[in-house]
Amino acid sequence: MSLLHDAFARAKSENRAALIGYLPAGYPSRDGAVECIRAMVEGGVDIVEIGLPYSDPVMDGPTIQAAVDISLAGGTKIVDVIDTVRQVALDGTPTLVMSYWNPIERFGVEKFAQELAAAGGVGVITPDLTPEEAGAWNAATDANNVDRVFLVALSSTNERIATVAAETTGFIYAGAVMGVTGARTSLSGAIQDLVARTRNASELPIAVGLGVSTPEQAHEIAQYADGVIVGSAFVAAIEQGGAQAAKELAEKLAAGVKR
Amino acid sequence: MSTDSAVVPDAMGHFGPFGGRFVPEALMAALDEINDAFHKAIIDPSFTAELNDLLVNYTGRPSPLTVAKNFSQHCGGATILLKREDLNHTGSHKINNVLGQALLTKRMGKTRVIAETGAGQHGVATATAAALFGLECVVYMGEEDTKRQALNVARMRLLGATVVPVTTGSRTLKDAINEAMRDWVANVDTTHYLFGTVAGPAPFPELVREFHRVIGKEARQQMLDRFNRLPDAVVACVGGGSNAIGIFHEFIPDENVALVGIEAGGDGVETGRHASTITGGAVGVLHGARSFVLQDDDGQTVESHSISAGLDYPGVGPEHAYLHDIGRAQYRPVTDAQAMEAFQLLSRTEGIIPAIETAHALYGAMSLGKELGPDAVILVNLSGRGDKDVETAARWFGLAE
């Protein structure tokens, strides 16, 4: 059992979903990101996703795009992302990286998996890598004991879900909306159906993200999913009120994920 | 060298190590749907008849092959032949692909098209087809490009399209594609992304190529009919690479015909301010496919630079990467200044004002002619007309009042 699966198991034993919080490395600054992530964990985040800032984030809405621009303008490099993982993982928090594919390929697929594992990272979410293109990635993550997280979408057929499930090792990321990251006032009922269809194909934990920002949404999702992923709302909170605001949002969301 | 390149891509959209699909899972179903609709359509006689009727009676195909006698004097005496895609309706090769995809959109039952555009040629062509077929049309265009190509912005709006200036990143074609992808992920049920070049995730590189192959098919036949021979070289400009693939493809099996793609050299590849992706980039993944990309050591895309909005793109279609890799085509940079020299020369010697994109290919032909000598016959894809570039050119040459 990895730290990641421990966290899902602990949440389950406490009759709640795991709370997964996202923040790009280097936002609001290199040290500021570590401080904010620690505050999120203090507030009740179980699992941390550290975003690897990329110049062309086609899956991200304006909130995360702006944060990533600030991070890149501040000079964040891949080595800094891995260092951020190291600092957060040292506290014992299960820590993943969320990255578009090109930076990993350019850095070196094997090298990335190796250095992430050495830093204590437990897994990587790859929003624009589908299992069809993941041959080298599967080998590198297996060799280094790094979990790989692929996504399923509302538009995924059951056949696609089975393909994704077969290659995923950490948890399955179910996208709650058709669209980019960013807060939504309401979520489609189709997400519950997607989680149910995914359960038929896999015994892995299933976490729901994309558009999730409020404790009410977290509570609703927690009834049928194993994890609730929140990203843009943390970025927005930090923009407004720094680490303290991130902690307060985490506390509210942590109350929300109780069943 | 084999003619294997005639059968790429494979079923997953790979051209050797290039191409493929690097997209959010949310788009996989839509890409499968397009792939399926496309492969059914191109073997359906009713589809090909309808497309062919449009190409002849709406676009004005076949486009002529013009002997550029005067311009040839400046090309080492080599004979320069121009494939006149500038004479197509809407003024460039872009309409070939757009009409094909608009028909596909109708077949898939979608009611809205979105497109990215750099120079505005693809945007104008898409807005035109949307008007013809009664489709809602939204065109994403980098804010920088809306200024460089104000005439085309006005044309799109006259045709009823909504033009969205994109203010993220470098505010050029790359960012317009990002924004269009974001729109598509959110509206994929009703919307077809009418992609404008031979890049992007599979099946776009293959699909766009197939709709532009008509350029090379006509040109090859025109060469044989009128000159009873094939050219020594075929030259075309390459941004994403659609006009180049369109004219190259039919000649790939003709091993004695050199295929030369001209990339935008901007201020010069050595300055770092250029858009010569194959010459000056490295293998990577951008906008859904593996190809050459202008990028730094961390895989961050580096901004491209070119006087030509249509070539100002840090990626290139995967089939070009493949043709480069197997040695079947060669790619060379031409700078802003060189392209503008050819722009002026063609205007003054032949009475044809080319698009600045196309002027890169024309300068390429001038150098190639000098290398190959007076017996050589060089076919240039005159991919677009230069009306949209008059303001940029007037500024360059100091002709503005």
C-alpha cells in the first residue's frame, strides 16, 4: 500500500471522501507555494497535487492559467517543482504532480519518474496523456514505483473507461464537467453515472474534480466518490487571502467531504 | 527510401515516431467520431461528388499553373511555375480543407464550428463555409494578429462570424489554438473544431492533408499535360504545413522530385527570433501531436517570430517532421527580409502580389533556382494572395503616407 492508498483507506474508515487539493508550484512564489500547501493540509487536505507550470495549459481555465503565468514569470523550473514535492512530502503528505505531457517528455520520462520518486512523490496525473501514448511512461512509473493517474470524462464510453482503468495505478480522476478547470455553480448529474460506470471497470479509488469549488459540491460528490479534487478555488482563495484563506477553505471542504 | 510515406499515418495517427493523440480524455470520443465520419465520407460517392462540385463551381478549381517568365530571370534562369492557389475563392488554399470539413460537420449533425487563425486566411475560409452552410462560427485569433491582419478580421465579421481576440500568452496563433481547444472541450456536443492545418491530434493531420491533396494532384497532372515532365523541385512555405503537404503529397513517390519546405526565419535562426520549427526546434508534443517544437530545456514552448502571421507558429505538422526524418523532404529557413524581397519582386515582375507567407516560398525558389541552374524546373505553391498584407508591406517598404 502506498501513502496514497493509505490516505483513501483512512478517509473511507472515517466515513468520508478524501480531500485532494491542487496548487501550481511557484504560486504565489516558490516558498509561498510550500507555505500555502502546508496550510491546506493543516486545514484538512489529505492528498496534495502540485501543478507543474506549463506554457500551454489547454485544460485550464483563467484562474489556473493566471497562477501558472505568475509561476513561470517567477522562473519556476521542473527542478523547483520536484523540490516543492520534496518539501511537502517530508511532512508525510501523499504528494502527486499534475503535469501536461511535454515537460515530462523533454525532461526525460525515466529521469522524471526517478527524480520524483527520490523526492518522495507518490504519483503523477497527466491530463493530456492517454493510455494509447503511454508506453514509455508506464514502464518508467512501474520501474520507479510511481503511481500514474489517467482521466475519464463524461464523454468516455465504457470501452474507453476500461482502457483507462487498465493502465491507471493510483486513483482514477473523473472529470465532473466537460470543459476546463475553474469553479462552476452547478455540476451535471452525469458525473454520478460516470463514477458508477468507472466502478464497474476498476477497484481503484475514484476521485472527482474539474469545476468543484464549494463544500456543498464536495458533500454531494462524497456520497458516491472516494475523493474530491479542488484546484481553482484554492488558487482564488490564496490570491485573496494567502495561506490563511487556503486553510479556511480546506477546513470548509473537509467538513463537506464527510458523508 | 521507400514509398511507405504514402501509407502513413498508422491507425493511431502516427507518422513514424511523430503524430498521435495527446489530448484530454474529454476529446477522445469527438476525435474518434471525426475519424469515423471522415473515413466513411471519403469513400462515399455522394460526399465526394458534393465536395467536388463545390471545388469546381464555388472555389473555382482547378487552379491554374502560371509560368513566371520574368520572375524566373531572378532565379538563376530556372523555370518557375506557380500553382495559383491565390486564385481560389477567399484567396488561398485554405478553402479546400474548410469545405471538406464543413461537409463533415453537416454529416456529423453539428451546428457550430470554431477555428483558430493566424493570418486570418483560415478564419475567412471557415467563416465563408459557415455562411454557406448556415453554421454558427466563432474564430479565435491572437490579439497581435488581429492588429496585423485587420482586413481579414473585418472580412470574417462581414461573413457573420464572431472573432474572439485572444489575449493570453504570445497573443498569436499558438494561443488562438489553446483557446479554441478550451472552447471545444466545453462544447464538443454541438461543435466541430474546424482545424486549419496539418498539425493537431489525429485524425487532423491526415484529414487536412487529404482535403488539400487536390493541389498536388492537379499540379502533377498539369505538369504532365503541358510540359510532359515532372518538376525538379516542389517548393512551399511551412507554418503548420497544410499548403506544403497539399502540394508535396502527390509527388512523394516521384523520387527524383525534390520537396523543399520553407520555414519562417524571422530575424534569422541564429538570433532565436524565428519560426523555423524543424530547422531550429526539438522533438516534443504541442497541441495534441508529437513533432518538432520550439521549446526550452524544460519543455516550455518558446514564442516564435515572423513577419508573417500565418507562419508565426512554434509547431509544425507531424508528417513534415516525418518527411524530414526519413530524408524525403528538406526544410530551410527564409528570413523576413528575404521574404519581403521576393514579395516585391513577384509583385513587380509578374503583377501578382503574394501573401507574405507565400513570399517565403518564392525566396526559397530564387535560391534553389540559383543552386539547380537554368535547366531546372521549379514548382512553387502560390498558396495565397497578398491583399491582407498590403498594410504590413507598405510599412516595410516605407510606402505609407
